[in-house]
Amino acid sequence: MLNNIHMKQIIIVLTGVFLSTSVFAQNRVIHGKLTVFNTYPVQNVEVTAKKAKTAITSDSLGQFSIVCFENDIIRIKPKTFRPVNKKVGPDTDFLLINLLFIDTKTNRDLAVGYGYINEEDLIYAVNHLEQENNDFCNYANIFDLIRGRFSGVMVSGGNIYIRGSGSFSGQTQALIIVNGVATRSIDWMQPCQIKSIDILKDSNAAIYGARGGNGVVIIETRR
């Protein structure tokens, strides 16, 4: 009888140890970093683990460390950015997550106000968009891309107008430069062909002289 009692106690202890070890083995710490435009760190953003129900906030370098379970889902749903869900795989130790900024005037104010990114970096980034940072292919045509991505830029009849630019010539449309060459029409251009777009106005467009008086749109394509 005593032996049976001892055996039951041993089994209970071993079972508890096994369960504790199993639970412990399920817990993991995942490290990561949040960026925007594949360059700038994004801070003050909450990162959560769906199954573990844990949460952490990215630091000034955009970095975070969070406790999660095996096969957990890391969720990031900040204002002004598109939400991201990342599954934790068996070999996942580090997540480098580039957030896609939704560019509107309100979102620019919110992104700076929440401390996600400083104003100077944000202004430069949204005025120099590259395909690696944004999915240009989602747009039906080049004009929808320019209209959708750049606030203060208007498109009418195939011409581009940059709000706030002065007019030194008899026309008001912006000068368009494609791969270093001035061009009148970009109707033929497909969004997926584009590598980068820059919008210049005022003193930044001065290098183009009178031709740049109404602003300049600089486009580089993938050659």
C-alpha cells in the first residue's frame, strides 16, 4: 500500500513537472524593429501578441521585445499606418517590420503628434517615395498614383499642378522630368515602372530656372 502511495505521489510530481516544462517551452521572446519608408524608426507603437495577450511599445529606435507563444500572431495596428499581422514561426527570433504610412494631411499631423516619427523626416519621406517603400502597382495609372500619394498636387487633362508654386511663365503646369529629360506627357507610364518620384517647388526647383517656376515633378523609372 505504501509503495502504491509513493508511486502515485511520484507520478503526480512528474506530471506537474512535465506540464510546467511544456508551458514554459511554449513561451518565447521575440525581438523586432519597426520602420517606415524602410529607413526611419517608428516609436510609441503598441505591439501585441494575440495568443499570449501580451503588449509592449516600441522604443525611440523602433525596437521591441515581446513574450509570446509558439505559432502566435504579432499584431500592430497604429493610427496612420496600415495594420500588420505577423505569424511567429519555429525559427522566428527577430521581426523587421516596415510599416506603410497612409499619407493624408490629418495622418501627417497625427503621426507627428503621437511621436511615431519626427516632422522633418516625415516631410522628406513623403516627398521622396520609392517603390521599395510603397506599392505603386496598386494604382491604376500614373496620375492616380501622383494624386493619391502627394497632397497639394492636382492633376487635370494630363497636366500636373503643384499648389503653392509661383508662376514665372505663361503656363501653370509643373515641369516634368523623366530620367533626367523634360517631357510633356507621361500618359504612357505604368506605376509599376516607377522607381521614385520627387516633387520640387520654390527654392528647391530653382535649379531648373524659369522652367521650374511652377514646380517640378522628377520621375525615375526602372531601366
